[in-house]
Amino acid sequence: MNSRMKILHATKWAGSITLLTGIMIFLYGIVSGLMPITGIGIGTIVGAVMFFLMGMFFIATEEMVEKTDKGLEIPPMPMKPRLYLVKR
């Protein structure tokens, strides 16, 4: 199994566990009427979504790095003569 699939599985598991925890906290806050607990549940749900999106971003970045041509040398730009004179 390549590294992209490992990252995908880890992201999927961690994101889903965090999402389920957030949903349970959110529902507990709604049922009990505690607004701070409800806010913590919403924050946990949003955190799980962001966690999953960051994992997808890492996978897409790794794939793009693998597919780029390597070894293409870009020469440095030659220095230009003084463009600005400093008055002293």
C-alpha cells in the first residue's frame, strides 16, 4: 500500500471518529439545554471537517509533487548594473 493510501485511511479514521464525537457532544448539548456544550460540539464537527480536508490537501500535494518533471534547472538571472544611485 503506497503512502497516499495510508494517509487517506488515517485521515478517514481520525476524521470520522472526531466527527462522531462532535455529533455526540452537539446532541448532548441540545438535549440538556447547555449552550456552551452545543458550541463545543459544533467546533468539534468543524474541526473534523477541517482535519479531513487537510488530509486530502496533503494527498493531492504529494501526488502533484510526484508527477512534476524533476531535474529542470533554472539558471539565475544575471545581475544588472546599479539601477539606483544612493546619494550621500
